Amino acid sequence: MWPILMAVLRRNAVYITLPIAGVVGFIGYNLERILSDRHTPYNKSIQENRAERLAEEELTNPTHVDKLRLNVNILERNLPPSLQPKS
């Protein structure tokens, strides 16, 4: 009896697994929809955050431009010890 049943299942495996997979997928989809929190909070976009940050930086002190000041000569920054000036 078992060999005959296994032969029938092996021959018709494609026709058996598709409906089972569909039922399992349908049940899982509905369970996830019921159990999960579907509310996604609003977050500002990266462009909006950047625009606000730049506007705040301009309002604080427009004359203070720390990014453009260079206190060290760029060629002296990474000198090897043998070429550093002796103090």
C-alpha cells in the first residue's frame, strides 16, 4: 500500500505542492496582516533635513566660515619625521 501511495505522490508532486503552497502563503499573509503594526511614522526626507540644517547654520553666524580656514600648510601636514622642522 505504501509503495503505491508514494509512487502516486511522486508522480503528481507538482500538482499536490502548488495548492498546498498557495494555502500556506494565503494563511501566512493574512496572519502577518493581522498581527503586524502597519503604521509607518512619518520621517522627513534627507533633502529636507539637509536644507533645514544649512538654513540653521546660515542663521547662526554667516561671517564665521570655519570650513574654509586652513591653519596649517597642506604640504607640511604629513611630513615624515626626517623633514619636520626642528624647534
